[in-house]
Amino acid sequence: MSAVAAPDSPSPAWAPQPTIEVRAVSKWFGQKVAVSDLTCAFGAGVTGLLGPNGAGKTTLLRMLVGLLSPSDGAVAVLGRDPRRNPAVYRSLAMVPEEDAVYGFQTARQFVRYAATLSGVGTGAVQHAIAAVALEDAADRPISGFSKGMRQRAKVAAALVLDTPVLVLDEPLNGTDPVQRAHLIAAFRRLGAEGRTVVVSSHILAEVERMADRVLAMVDGKLAAAGDVAAIRRAMTDIPFRVRLETDDPHRLAAALVGSAAVTSVAVQGRGLTVETADPAGLGRAVAPLARSLGLRLSLFEPEDLSLESVFRYLVRGR
């Protein structure tokens, strides 16, 4: 199978020089539509795949690696259909969300087993274990591991394959802050090396730290694509939210209510949240206004340039 054709016009959902291509893909199970007419592509670097439970993220990832076939449309990994060309499996690795581990094995045995099954030399086992900071527990049975430690063992089993494409379904689930930091650093290193890393997650702050690009799914469809700032700028029908702090928020709020740039104002403690269609205009106006009122303005901070706010907007009403 040849590579899936790119969209006719540039799209933020279509990565340049893609390694994974998804064209008009749908997947249904009986009457339930899990993925609907989805077109996107993934390239080198880390891409975060976001969406609420039931959005279709796991179904999409399983189609990317050939565990499921699309009901309609086409998927290609490095120009090949993973369902029709098993040779593609030498080029990709997946970390599933569910616990696909053997509890009686130690972490070292589990990682070595993954390498052996794939015909990969076992010399990289220790390196893969070190990459997820699991050296101290490598010779303990996985049955005694916490959820976060099992996640790291699964990631190590994927890393030992040394593939150019990695698909990771909720790899940060159950990990503590230190474990997350190790995994995020490992994923960023892989992306910087030019590998394609697709990470599905609902832990928004962590995705924001590691992903170069974000695709957001809602109800089986692509809701947004690009970096966080670009996604937020594209949401022109939704006012921006700005957090202000001052020594007299009620006086400042009263003065802002009449401003043409302000949609609404809400006072909360020493601060206020302002909704505006023109954050730059608000920024230019608020400092002179505070000075004219004799107020000290201590904070002017957009609340919207984060994955959490974008995610909230995308799923509002659901």
C-alpha cells in the first residue's frame, strides 16, 4: 500500500513529512461509532492525543498499530498498512493502557522477553530499564509493583525495541510526580532524536510539558490540532479569560464593566477574572485605568493558554 494522500489544503492536523497517516478513517462497533471520518498525520517529535473518556483515543491508537482495522478509510505507518504488512511491526512499538504484563516475571525478564519475541538483541535491556529509572527494582517480580512501576516496565519493554515509531496509551497513569518526570524526559529525548512519539493522556499539565503538538478528540472526531496557543487562537467564538490582581478588585471591576473590550467581570478574593474578545486591547487599557484609580495592579495573566482551558472549552456541554 502506498502512503495515504495528504489533504488538498494545508491542515494543522496533518504533520509535514508524516510517518503515520490517517485518511478519512471511521470505526464502528455495531451501532456505536468510536471514530468518525478522521484525517490526521503524525511526524517526528512528541504529539499529545487528548480527549475525555469515550472520545475514541484508544480505538484510534489500536488502528495505528494494526490491532484494529478501520471500518472505513485507511491508515499507513511508514507508507505501509499495518494490517496487511506485518513487516511494519519491526518499526513500531506500543504501550497499551491495560496491564499487559506477566506478574511472575521480574522487570528485567519482562523487558528481555519483549526483545526476544521481536528478534531484537538483548544487549539494550539494561539501557531501557535505566531510561525509565527502574534499575533498583529490575530484579523484583512485577506482581509486587505499584501501578506506576508497572507502567515504567511496559515503557521499558517498548523502548528496548528501538523503533522509530512509539504509540503510548496513557503511559503516565498511576505514576507519581518523580516517575512522571522520568518518563516525560525519556519521551522528549526520543522526540528530539527524530522519532515519532504519540502519547494519549488526560493528564493535561504533563502533556503540555512533553508534547510539541496536540490533537484533541471529542465524540470520535478531531476537535482541534496544533500547539496550545494556535488552538486557542482558532477558537474565535469563545472569549479569552484574563486573571487580574489588585489592591481593590471591586473598584477595578466596576470600571472595567463599561469597557468595550470586556465581555464580563467576576471578582474572586483579591483578584478578578475578565472575559474579553481583545486581550491585547485589554492589556493596553487596564494599566492606565488602574493608575487613574490610584490602584496597584500586581497581576495580568491569561488563563486560556493552557491545555486545561482548551480542553474545558472543547468538551463544554458534554
